[in-house]
Amino acid sequence: MPPWFHRQQAYTKHQAVWYGALFSAVTGLLFYLGATKFIEGDIRERFTNHARTSQNTINARIKSYTDVLRGTASLFSTIEPVTREQFHDYVQGLNVRQNFPAIETINYAQYVRQEDLPALERRMRAEQQAGSFGGAPFKVSPIAEPDHSIITFIEPDVPWYGAFGFDLHSNPYVRATIAASRDSASLMTSGTRIVAMSTPSQTGLGMRLPTYRPGMPIATVEQRRAAYIGSVGIAFSVPKLIKGVLDEMPVDSVRLTLVDIGQGTKVVPPRAGQPPNVLFDSIATDARPRPALASGNDVVIVKLPVDYNGRIWEATFSARKEALYSGIEQHFPLLAMAAGSVSAILIYALLYTLTTARINALQLARDMTKELRESQAKLQQSHESLRRLAAHAENIKESERKRIAREIHDDLGQNLLALRIDADMLASRTRERHPRLHERARATLLQIDAIIKSVRQIINDLRPNVLDLGLNAAVDWQISEFRRLTGISCQLVENEHDVDISDHCATALFRILQESLSNISRHAHADQVRVELNVDGGQICMKVCDNGVGLVRDGVGKPGSFGLVGIEERVHLLGGTFNLSSNGGTGTCISVTVPFANENSALRVRPVGQMHGSDHFIIA
């Protein structure tokens, strides 16, 4: 071979090496860039999923604290008046420190007009002297006009004695917010800090819910203003609310910042030069309350909204990228670049990455599914607890009604009867000799009769004594009263059985009938009503139907409408079923079926006209 040929071969080989090196370098660089982008996207997605899990946890905690507020408001909407002891026992029963550790206080602000303010101060000082609560002598401060919203109950009262007598209306913003909440029967939230609970790095917030007088309608703004008696509030610590959320994230050195950005869709960005309303920063301290927000290419940032009952919190999760890498992910781009020219290694690396990502995704899905099921179980348990609380409150109310009716009868009724006998005797003895005294005695006798009639009506309103005669007699009496008071034709259809059930079950069915007839008289515009009370096997069936206008669309379940909800809850507590059917213009039919076997009840057939043996009120 000539020398030039060897020189050409060497040059070609040398050139191929350089081309191969250049191609290998370009290929490795492309794989390095692609692997880097893939890994960053993967860690960002995982971090976003972790952040969403924390977001769901925060939302669930806010929901549970809101349920506590609504449960407390239901206490004041069920019992009037609520005593300090009842409020204390209720809060003690919640076991706030263990179940809701972020709650600092639960309080009640009573609505007071200007002319009633002196009477409130005298009553509260009397309770204070009686030892109901301590602190300085009760005094409303500062005083706003023309009406007030005064803190009268607060738990725990130590060390919050200074809150007694505080007038929430003294703050114009709070006054306006309370008025809007009262008129709309909605929950009140704000991003304003509670000064007494906050430090430069710690934030305390509050929620309030209006309460209305039991039994009064609140369908319109005017009715809600007339029935308004005050508001229930809770104050809680945001850091305690968030406590433990970051600990559950499988990533170290994660920073969480909560910023209040506005009400609903009305997002209000901070004005120029004004810092954002930061509610919580996991790295803030009292010495350094406003650390600079995270930024830069080496930081992964995820921003998610948190619904604080209509207000929007922006939750910002941030962490440095190196803290998010796990094992080989940190060095994978270099490995991919080194193995860019080796297709087998590249395919292996690609399959490894895809398999790892799939396993991580499946594990994450399983973890999220497990957390979701646990959250659903806790939510169901919370619902059951609230149901038991409502049932307990209802039993207390019925027991109190029965006790009050019995005491009115045994004390006031007997005294009135004795007074009537004396007045009748006086009228008889003065008929001939003292005409004028006789007329006065007769007038007194008539007045006593009117009082006895009024007392009898009060007793019947509290708990009709006809319930002692059995469910059938009570239903028949209620229908007769409904006809007399409304003039609406009402037909009772029942079989020949006389149902003998427990007092609890009979009272519940009687209250369901009362509520149904009350709804018909107020809303149905009906002129015919049909009530059926039958026994089918081991069940008691009661059906109330009318020929009225039917239910209005969206009328069921609107805020403040608790009639049908109360009926359904009563039936649920009795282990029965509830069915509601209504077509516009063709009337409404409510059907209730209750198994009396669960009540240890019995069904007995009696001859027509045979009555229950029971005690009766003398004045009834």
C-alpha cells in the first residue's frame, strides 16, 4: 500500500472518532436535558399530590370546627333560655381540648337593645355574685348605640373573664358583618385577627353564626330580624389548626404559608406597598414574623386554595428541589447522559423510570384512597355524634315540657281550683244580702275560669294530656283541634286496632303529626287533609296528605327550614322510614313507617270505646 493510503485511512478513522464523539456528546446532552425535565416534572407532580393531601386535611379540619359552631348554634335554637350551666355542660361534653385542640374559646353574644342594657347588667352582676363566673364586676364596654351584641357566655371562662361584657357592635366592621349574617342566616368569617390571641407570628381567627328564637319563622329578612337573639362564635388558633399537617408529608423542610386573599370570588390583592395578609408561616417566629416568600429556580412552589367558609386562603407549599429527590433521581440525568449512546442501558433506564413512576403513582393512589376512606369514616362518625346530640336535646326538651306541665297542674292548677271553690262559695253566700259584693264575686269567678282555661291551654301546648290515653286518642284530638283552629276539612282513617307503644315513640309520632299539620296550615293552601294511622304487621304507618299547592322547587333544605329535616331525624331515631312525595299543584303526602318492635311496644285489640287507664289533670 502506498503511504498516502495509510494516511487517508488514519485520517478517516480519526474523523469518525470525532464524529462519533460529537454524536455521542449531542445524544448524551439530549438525554441529560430530557431526563432532567422528566425528573423535575415527576417530583413536582408528587409534591403537588402531597400538597393536595394536606389541603384536604386542612379543609376537613375547618369543616369539623364549623360543625362544632353549627352544633352550638342549634343548642340556642332549640332551648330558650339557655342557662350558663347548660352552656358549660355542653362545651364540656365536646371535650374541646382533645377533639378540637385549635379552639381557644366558644362564646355567645346576646343581642340587647339600648333600653334593655341596664337590666342585662344587673342580671349578669347577680349571676357573678352568685359565683357563676369571676373577674371584675360585669360592665358592658365599650358601649355602642343603638343596640348591642354583648358577650355573656364564654368557655373556658378562665382566663377570658375580661371578655364578659364586651360589645361586638363597638367595631363598625364587625357590626356590619353581624347584621349581614343575621339577615342572611349565614355563617360569618373574616380575615381580621383576634388581637388577644395573636402574636407577630401567631394568628387567631373567629367564626360566628346567628341564632334565632325557637319556634319563630325565619323565612324572610324581616322575620329573621324579629327572631334574632344573638350569635355563637368560636375563636381558634391557626397554627394549632395546621399543627401536624406538614409532619404527615413524606418530604423534609417543606414550608407552608397561608394568606387570606378575599371573600369568595372577590379576591382582593394587596395594595402597592402593603404586605399580604399572612395567617400562618411555618418558619415564622416572633423575632422574624415576616420572612421573605420562597422564590427561585431551585425551589418547587405549589399554590392551592383553602375554603374557609366562603373566604379563600391561598396555601403555598414550597421546598427546595434537592429535598424532593429520592435516591437515584438526583444522579439519573448524569447516568442518562453517560448511557445516551448505549441503547440497551437507555431502554433499561427508561423502563426503570416508568416502572418506578407507575409504582409511585399506584402507591400514592392507594394512600389517597385510604385517607379518603378514613376521612369519610370520621365524617360519618361526626354525623352520628351530631344526630345523637340532637336526639338527646329533643329528649331533654320533651322531658322538660312534661315536667313543667305536671308542675303547673299540681301546683297552680290545684291552687286555682281551691280559689274557685272559695270564690263560688262567696258568691253563693252573698247572693241575697250583699248584691254588689255578689257581683264582684261572680266577676272574680269568671276571671278564675278564664285563667283555668288559659292554664289548660298552656298545659296542652306543652304536652297534651290526651297522650296519656294512647296514640289513637292523641291523633284524634289533634285533628279535631286542627279543624277547629283552621276550618280545614280533615279526615282520619284508622283500622280497628288500638296501638299501645312507648311514651317516647307516641310522643315522636304525635310531634310529627303536629309539624305536618302546621306546615299544611301555613304553606299548603289546602282545603282537604287526610290522615291515615294503620298497623301493618310489626309496623306503625302514618300518612298525612293534602290537596294543596305542593312543595315549591328548592323549598326543601333551604337555610332556616328545619321542619322536614326534624321529621326525618325523628323517624331515623325510631328506626323507621320517611317518604315525601309532592307534585306542583296536586298536593303533598308525607308517609312515616316505624317498627314498634324496636320500642318494646305491644299491639292490643280492645273493644270500641274502651279507654286506657291513666291519670288525668283535674283542670284539663
